[in-house]
Amino acid sequence: EADIYQTPRYLVIGTGKKITLECSQTMGHDKMYWYQQDPGMELHLIHYSYGVNSTEKGDLSSESTVSRIRTEHFPLTLESARPSHTSQYLCASSESGIGTYEQYFGPGTRLTVT
Amino acid sequence: DQQVKQNSPSLSVQEGRISILNCDYTNSMFDYFLWYKKYPAEGPTFLISISSIKDKNEDGRFTVFLNKSAKHLSLHIVPSQPGDSAVYFCAASAFGSGNTPLVFGKGTRLSVIA
């Protein structure tokens, strides 16, 4: 059973506010990911990390930033939220090593910027 | 340019019958394919996967078929149950080339009618 948590589950916030979406996993996975998904669309990778102090940008350009100071924690920050940031944000993690390719997803954060 | 395509946005099937969800890909470097299931307001959950060295993988009611020459894979669910109603995402990765992030399709919404 995958144990990956995201908070908050839902967030409605005004334009210009700074927000941090939290993601934690208790499986000791080295690899963690952030995806953005709009209704009816594919999941777009926006950030990923292969270990502590390692972060990379994904395929979709994003104004968000991430940090990976601890293995279990991978928060995503938006310095100044805009209505275009309204979306669902999904965090995932996976093991390292050969033959371990499945990613386990958290429940997601539904963000609405007014 | 979409590398993973799910051309049917929705599919309706009667309970007990077979559901067939299709996925096409364009990147010949993809060597691992996964299917995820997603309920509303939840994160995707891993269903089944297949390596490019195989052409079929079966797990209970779920079977994935891979046709490398056609760059096509399909997920068969037999028999379909009302609890299978969800959005199904196809995902692919080029693990052999060291690139592990997954590329997702837009999903197919399956409705199983009792």
C-alpha cells in the first residue's frame, strides 16, 4: 500500500498570494515528482527529484519552485498565485533501481486562484 | 506534440462485457508502458504494466497487449464491473535510455453500465 500524502486537498486563494503545496511519503522512495492536470487533459510533469538536494524541471514550463531537503518531503511553492495556476496538482514517488518503475500518487491538491 | 495518445475520450460498456481501452505512442525509445486508473478527486492508482520485451501481461481481470510494430497498446478488462468506471491513463517511459519520467496520455473515461 502506497503512503503518500498531500495537503491541502483543496485550496481557494486570491491572486498574488504565496502558497506552498505539501507532499510527503513514508516509503523511503528516492524519486519524487510533481504533475499538473487540467480536466480532460494528460498529466504534465512540472518538477522531479531523484534524491535529496536534486531537483529538475519537467516538460511543462511552470512558475512554481520545489525543494528536496529531506527524502520524504517534496514541497511545491508558488510565489505569486495567478488564475492561470488553477489546476489539480499531483505528487508521486517511486523507488530507484532496475525493475521498479511504478509511480505511486498522492490524492492531489485542487487549487483555485480567484 | 503528444507522444502518448488516447484517441477515445470516453467509452461505455455493459456490465459483464469486455472493455478495451487503446493507446498509441510515437516515441520508439519508449520501452515500458503502464496503465493507471483515476477516480474523481483522487490520485491515479497503478493498474498494470508491460515491458517492451513482452507482448502480453495479465493480472486477474486486466490484460495489457503491446504491438511494438504498430506502436500500440491496449488494456482489456474482462468482465467489466461498475466499480471499473473511472478515467484510465496510459503512460510510457524510456527507462533503457536512462530517462525515467513518465509521459501520460489524456485518458479515457470508462463507464460500466449495470
